[in-house]
Amino acid sequence: MAPIAVGETIPDGTLGWFDEKDELKQISIHSLAAGKKIVLIGVPGAFTPTCSMQHVPSFIEKAEELKAKGVDEFLVISVNDPFVMKAWSKTYPENKHVKFLADGSGKYTQALGVELDLSEKGLGLRSRRFAILVDDLKVKVANVEEGGAFTISGADEILKAV
């Protein structure tokens, strides 16, 4: 399946998330994105080097600039369980805007067409690295990386597009 493209409507899906009260919730992507401008941020895995030291921090650091340009939500999605995503989110105490959502089964990742089979490395089905700018459920920018690259999916690339 080809990755989701500009002009398409993002699929709905239900992902795990720990809210501000530290309660595990199941949350619909459409409920978060309808009528808003959001950035979906896909990573191959929580705690992985590029994701943890470059990709996610780029959005935490640029969140205020992106919000000033009209972005309402930042959603990091990984094929990990919600407890891993919660633990990973706590490694960014400065974060005030980015939500960490768990796609434990990988179904949402597959619906986006961005799955990556890393079984040979012992990681199983994961996600390609991406940043997708969505406005009221429609894809405006789809920066999907090839392999393990980190060249087009950082916050600076999204800043150029908003």
C-alpha cells in the first residue's frame, strides 16, 4: 500500500494515550483532528536514537513557532504499547504540547500506508519516520522518509510548509 498522500483524508483510528490525570484512554484520531490543523509525527520506535534525540525534540523545540502559525496539535505515533509511550513522554519534562500515542497493534500505521518491517533486526512491524501536516482531516504535507533517514520529517520542514 502506498503511503497516504497530499489531498487525501486521514483514516480514523483509535490509539492508546495517557491523559493529564495519568489515566489510560483510547482516543480517536478524527476526534483530535476534525476542524483543526495537526501534525502526525511517526517514529520507528520509542527510545530509539534518532527518534529520541532529533525527531521528537525538533517538534518540542519548535512547538510554539508552529502553534503561532496555526498548528493546534502534535501527535507522536509509534508501534509501541501505551505504557512505553508514557515512559518515553516523561523523558521530555520541557514538553507542553506533544501527545504520545500508542499504536500497539500497528493497525493505524498500516491504514496510513507507512508500515516498515524491521523483523530482520528483531523489531517486527514498525512505522516509517514521517511528519504529516493535516488540516481538518485533509493531508496538506506528507513527508515520509525512506529507510532510517531523517531528512524531511523534522519540525523545520513542517515550519516551511505552514
